[in-house]
Amino acid sequence: MKLDILAFGSHPDDIELSCAGTIAKEIANGKKVGIVDLTRGELGTRGTAETRKSEAAEAAKILKVHVRENLAFDDGFFINDQTHQLEIIKMIRKYQPEIILCNAIKDRHIDHGKGSQLVRDACFLSGLKKIETSLEGEKQKQWRPTQVYNYIQWQPIEPDIIVDITGFETIKMESVLAYKTQFYDPNSNEPQTPISSKNFTDSILYRARDLGRLIGVEYAEGYTVDRYIGVDSLFHLK
């Protein structure tokens, strides 16, 4: 299946927190979108790898993504090396996306920056013909996405691009709250974490509203880029 967008996240819930509104909007516009989680989130303080798996599946249903896969890299300990790059390359060549979304280039959690660089490096390498990969016994053709965008996570990084997600903020929040073990629950006996407070849950929407304010809409999500963005006309910019 060829996808228009393939979103990578170091952990199940990274994508929902950061770019679920964009994904939901593009799917509503007829685009095919997939998600690849790098790890199972097994080192998370709350919940387990098994609960995260079921929560991720529920979030995927809410967002109506066309496919979701998990590469089961070691949470906290995966590295940017040839072995991991080749697994990412296989996913890129399998789905041949035009656009890749991936983790913030720098963030509080060490896996986010690592995951970002790993995916960005793999995007370049995936376009090299002499790097040979195969999937399910079939040799894959090289493929390089047209664009790679880094979504914004814990740290308030200044965005290069802001996407209007007005009308899709509810779906975004529903997909986030599918991770019942991870976020605010006054009845939970799990240990408290930086993302389990009510303040954090509230911040998801008020950050979206603040980004929206910057471009004159109600809700938005932000992205950074490594390369210059070209447009055909100044009138294509809002």
C-alpha cells in the first residue's frame, strides 16, 4: 500500500500528542496515512507494553489511519546505527510516502531526539539504490520522501510551519485519551509522571490554541524543518 504520509514516533502516543490533528485532517481530505511506532514504550512508568499496544490500536481506530506498525526497538536504548536504520528504510520503501512526520529534533525525552535523527538519516539512505533491502522475500526499490517534518513535543520549539487543525481538535484529544494508563485519571493508583497531571492534559489543547492564535485560527499544530520549503507562488502562503 502506498501512503501519502507516514508518521514515525519513538513511543506509542508521541504522534497522538503532537500531530494527530494534522493526520485526522489529511485523512478527511482523502489522504492515506500510516503510523510506525519505534518502541513499545515498555519503560514507561505507567502501564505496560501490552496496555500501550491495545491503547495504540484504539487510537489508530479513532484517527482512521490506514496502517499502524511497531518495530519493537528497545525503549530508551535504541541507537542510530545501521541495524536500526535498515528497519526504518524497509518501512519507507514498503509504504513509499511523499511526506514523513517524525519526532522533535530536541526534547526532554532522550528517545525523541534520537528517533528524529534516526528517521531523518534513514529517509536519506532509503533513496540510495546500492543499499539493498528485502521484505517478505521481495527485493525493495529505493524511495526517498519529498519532505520530512519534525513535530513539536514537550519543549516549546519555535515552529517553521503551522498547520490549521480547527475542527479536528476533538479527534486529536480522543486519540490522546485512548491511552488511559498514561494521562490524567484522578482514580488511578499509578505513580504520577510529568504527563499524568491534569495540567499536562489541559496543555494539549491550550498549546494548540496558542499555535492557532499565531496564524489567526482556533487550533493548530507546529512543525520544524531541516531544509528550505519552496512554493510556486507567494499566494500559496497564508
